[in-house]
Amino acid sequence: MRVAVADDSVLLRDGLVLLLEAAGHEVMTATSSGTELLAQPQIVQAEVAILDIMMPPEPFGGLTTAKTLRERYPDMGILLLSQYAEASFVNEMLSIHTASIGYRIKDRIVSVKALTDTLNRIADGELVIEPVLAAALVERSAGKPRSGIEALTAREREVLRLMAEGRSNPGIAGELYLSVKAIEKHIASIFTKLDLSDEGGSQHRRVLAVLAYLDAQPRWTAN
């Protein structure tokens, strides 16, 4: 896969490049800021851009750069990296787009396998959210009447968490050792309890289900 990297930490940037190359990916360019990345002619060849959220231009250069990349190159996947799990960053990621984009914690993708899996899912058009953050957001949103999250069973919340991570129905089924048909029934129940109509299709409702429990989280706004 052709990848572009932007991170203002030399150590982390070089380490990420080595990890990508070890996994067989081609690093088109590696820069220290979003501004530099956008100026590189090689960026047009990248299939996925990996961006540190808290890099220049300050204060959240990764988010600013991601918005520009999605406007200029709609088909390019975007992976946002951070040292911390912040719900506000997830909100901003979802405002950029809900497909071919992801938010992961740096310490959790330090293996070739984890990084490659994340990149492949993003390249395949999935929405990827850090599992720990997705689980925390589901639990934090429990009991909020307007979202309907409190009406979900424990199993349905687990299914919703995996949906938030961008897992497909077969992927969720494999994780929970259930049949795909059983997962489809759980998801249908989630949509009903969250009062999500079928207008726009199943994928649209999957995104709305994620938004339902992110809605109450604080948002970062660009100046």
C-alpha cells in the first residue's frame, strides 16, 4: 500500500516509517507537519495518509490536514494518531467523514500486524475507532434517554461497540462467536431501540448508531 506520513516527532515518525516498510508498504513521503505534507507532490499517489493529530499547524494540525486531504482527494484513506483517547477527536473525525477514516492510539498499533490491519480496513472503506475509546463511549452514554442507549441489552452494547470500531457483520460474528444472522438480528434491534429509520440504508444507520452515543461528547472547533 502507498502511504504518506506526517508527525512532528522525529523518533515516532522514523519508527512509523520503519514499521510500514517492514510490513511491505511504500512510504511516499514523511514530513513533520500537515503543511509540509500538503505541499509534497507525492501526496497524490498515497492511498492512505497517517497523521498525528497534535502536530503543526497548531493546535490540532492532523485534523486540519485531514479535512483538506478529504476535500482534495476524496478517495484517500486517513488514519489519525494520538497519544490519548479523546472523544472530541472522534467527533471531529466523524465531521470530516464516516468512511475510509480511523482514529487509533499510537501505543496500540506498534506491531506490523495491528498497523496493517488498521490500514487495510481504512483502505476498504471502513470507519475505525480505537476499541478502548469505542467501549468507553458506549458505557459513558448509557442512561441517556435521548439516545436510547440505556434500552440496549449487554449483548447489543457489545455489538454496537464493535460496529463503532468499523467491524463488518461477519467480523462481529467472528469476534462474538455468533452466526451472522444472529448479529443481523441484534443490529436490527439496536436500530429500532435507537429509533433509526431505514431511510438511507443500513450503512447510513450504522453511522447514526455511532453518532447517537457520541452526540453528548464535547467537540473541538477549528478557528
